[in-house]
Amino acid sequence: MSKKEQHPSDWREWRRLRAWHLYKQGWRQKDIAVALGVTEGAVSQWMSRARKEGSESLRHQPPPGPQPKLTEEQRAQLPDLLAKGAEHYGFRGQVWTTARVAVLIKQHFGVSYHPAHCSRLLRSLRHSVQKPEEHASQRNEEAINAWTDERWPALKKKPSTNSGRSSL
């Protein structure tokens, strides 16, 4: 076995490569199946594939998945677009939410993305997803701070000294 074949990425791949190695040593497919705990049909398929396409065809092949909607060039442009700020594109406030990023991508590239996927896209670009803080428009910060500093300590329940209970 080559050095690459000695360190397969998972046990299934190891099993397929081991079967090929045993086959090349002269083992019968029936004996390989018994030794590796698989069906003779599985060994037959592996050996057929390895003879036609080489032993590399026995390695794990990740599923291809759909083609990305944005090209690599478009993805590379996205951080520069985001750096201009959300207000540059007509949004209120500088916060980039996934929904806003989806709108930006649709307007700039003509490609539709679900906001949930925009989150994954932003993470892959090492850009943080932001969530806006929502406060009531009539919120009074001074009154809140005064209440927290003056009224809250008086309302907090204090431990009773004569309850006879120990914290142990």
C-alpha cells in the first residue's frame, strides 16, 4: 500500500482499500468478504471499480451538491459591498442582518438567497451576522438608570438574619 492508502479518512474507506490490498495479494473475493464482514456482492463491486478506475476510486467521494449561485468572483466582491454600510443601500441603520444581505445580493447580483443561507455565506467570508437591538421609541434611559440605581436595591429581597437557616 502507498503512504496515502495507509491513512484513509474513514473506516468504510479503509475497508474498501483493505479489500483491494487483499485482492492484490491473491485472496479470493469470498474470503475477503468473510474477513471484512461484508457481502460478496460489495467486494465484487469494489474490485470491479478498482480494476476499471484504479484504487483511488475506492476512496470516499463527498456528494457533489448543487452548484453555488454566486461565482467565486462575486463572493469576493461581497465583503467590499458590505463595507460600504447598510445605509449606503437604503437601509435604516448600519446593521447588516441576513435579510438585508439577501436583498443586497438580489439587487447587486440578481441571485436569490434565503436569509438562513446568507448566514452560512457570511460565516464562510468571516463576516459576523448582526442582530439589531429593538427598543421602544419612548424609552427613557435616564429614568431606567435612576430606577436601577435607587429603587431596585430597595426592592431586592435580602436574606433574613433570624430565619435560622444556614446556607450550608
